[in-house]
Amino acid sequence: MLLAEISNFSPPEQFAAWLACAAFSLWFLLLVDKVIQRLRGKSPQPPNSQLDSDQRDIKRRVTVLEEWKDGLMQKLDADKTEIMAAGQQREQNLRGEIKSVAGELHDLQSTVANLPNEFMALLANARNVLGHLE
């Protein structure tokens, strides 16, 4: 019946009528889709103001984290420098102690190396002393 009435219109009127029907059908389908989405539990998209505030919050958090990371990196660099300096100081102390022990060991080795000669000299003296006593 509606189609019969549309066919009595002139071509521009027919085009306008078809265009109006298409627009109404599209609007109705979008409305049905929105109702179906709400029934399924799919939440509607947040408004732009909420998206803007979320974006600002995310930027603030990123800025805070970047500052924290920079501070942490500086602290790690300072700790690394401190640890390296302490290690070099320990190395110097150990080298000094090793040199002193090596010097004492050298003195002991020379003393031990002379012990047989001194022992033999003592035996010879003891023999001379004992020989004179007889």
C-alpha cells in the first residue's frame, strides 16, 4: 500500500521518499543495535571528557614513573662509583699486605736457606770444643 502511493509520486518525490525510508530504517537498526548491546551488558563508550581526564592521568603517571626511573638510575650510577672506589681501595690495601708478607717470606727463606750452613758451623765448633776438652 505504501509502495503503491510512492509509485504515484514524481521522480524527485520518489527519490526523497526512498531516501527518507532508508534514513528511518538506518536509525531504527542503530536503535535496535544499541538496545541489544545494553541487554548483553556491553557498556557504552565513555564520554570524551572522561577519556581526556584518563589521558591526563596516564600522562601524569608516566611523568612520575620517568622521574622515578631517572632518580633511580642516578642513584645506581652513584652506588656503582662508590662500589668501584671501595674495591680499588681494598685492592690497594691487599696489594700492600701481600708485598709486606712477600718481603717477610723472602727474609724467612733466606734465613732457612742459611740454616744448614749455620748448623754445620755449629757442629764444627762443637767438635772443636769437644776435641779440645778431651
